Amino acid sequence: MAHPSLKQAIKAGELILAPGVFEAISALIADRKGFPALYVTGYGTVASALGLPDAGLATYSDMLDRVATICARTETPVIADADTGYGGLLNVRHTVRGYEQAGVTAMQMEDQEFPKKCGHTPNRRVIPLEDMLRKIEVAVDSRASDDFLLIARTDARTGLGLDEAIRRGKAFAKAGADIVFVESPETEDEMKRICDEIDAPLMANMVNGGRTPLLSADRLKALGFSVAIHPALGFLAMGAALDAAFDDLKAHGETTSAVPLSDFAAFNELLGFPDVWAFEKKYAEG
């Protein structure tokens, strides 16, 4: 069930800071940190589950299965990437219903052509504005609760320019999107203009190594953003950590103190082994 806290936080003028999670371990770790939301990144989830680029290769079922697992194992409200809604208008309705039933609190849907591409890579194309507005209409009408928030994203900035991206963002808000997401602004001045001209809660995408300047949460809030996601933080940190750990093993034939590792007992606790052991003790035969 969608959590009302995100809607309440936006109404109160707070900034929702959400780290990117991409599978159950990253979600379990982030869930303990006290963030107001977790962001299930499409890029990271597709990479983790399939070992493939975020290029429209994952299906609705691929994503829903993993999103549902993350929602079931965490307490923090979840914002989840749903690409283009995975097809036409009927697919959008099916996606909204599936994500909401899985426990997602806010679902992100974009105006790219299918197959979509990562928002910080080249050669993205967008569908006609009227087609995206129909998708937003269907998405809003398909949700069971107003606490389930729709994030409408436009990728028009890179190919069609900032004016068109802002025009689309305004139209998305008017069509009923709860949060507007203009992807890939390229300067802080562009980010300020987005906030000044679109009268709606806005989301900023802080991608390490991406096209948009990385700003602090305080600065984003001052500009006028309501949500700030850091989708790549988790999988880039994991990649660097694994690369270093495997290099260490290859170089020395064993693990050394040069690579920090999680405590095994603490990791057992994170995954829920104490509950298993308590169950076995209570119901052990003999």
C-alpha cells in the first residue's frame, strides 16, 4: 500500500532525498539509514538482474518482480522507475495497478519512445505530447489511492531543448501528474528556470557522472525541488568495492585488510537469520 508520508512531506515543503537501490541487499542497507524514500533505479535493477544496459530490454514482469521484493522487505516508502509504462494505454493501466499492489508509493513514467534509453545517454526520442498526456490521464485514473503518486518525466531537453521540456512539464502537471521530472538539465541555471516556470512539485536526478550538475540537498531545496534521487550511488559504489575486493584476492591469493568488508555476523542479522534460528530452536524436533 502506498505510504502517505511522501505526499505529506511534499505538501509541507520538505525535500525528499532518496538513494538508489537496485536489488534486495542494497535496499535492506538503505532501509536502515532513515531516508524518507528509496528509489528503485531502472538502470541499476536491469544491470543487476540481467547484466544488460538500460535500453528498453527489461520487461514489466522483470521489474515488477524485483520492485515487489524490495517493497516487501523494507519499511521505507519506495519510488520506482516504470520506464514508459511498458507499452500503450492498457499497459500503463496494468503497470500502475501492479506497482501499487506491490507496495510502491510513487511511480515514475517517462515520455520516451520505445525502446527507451537511460536519461543520461544519447539518442533519446520522445513521443508526441498528446500521447504522453493520455498516458498520464490513464495512470491517474487507474490508481486505487491518491497516496500513490505519479511522477511524469520528460526526456525532451536533450533532443528538443529546454523550452520544449518546460512546455511538456507544465502540461504534465495540468494533466494530473503529482510530480514533474525534467530529465537532464545541463546547468544550474537551467535547473533554476525549471523550478521558476513549472508550478508543480519537481524531481531532480543527481547522477554521478551524468549530464546534470550535482548539487547538495540544501541547494536543491532552495531552488525549489521537492524530490532528489541519487540513482547511481548504490551500484557505482558496489562496482568500485567489488572491483577492489576481487583485485585484492587476485593479487594476494587471499583477502587482506586493504579492502573493507562488512561484518559477517552483522550481515546475517541484516538478512534475518536470527529469526530463522529462533524458529528452528522453538520447533526443533527431539
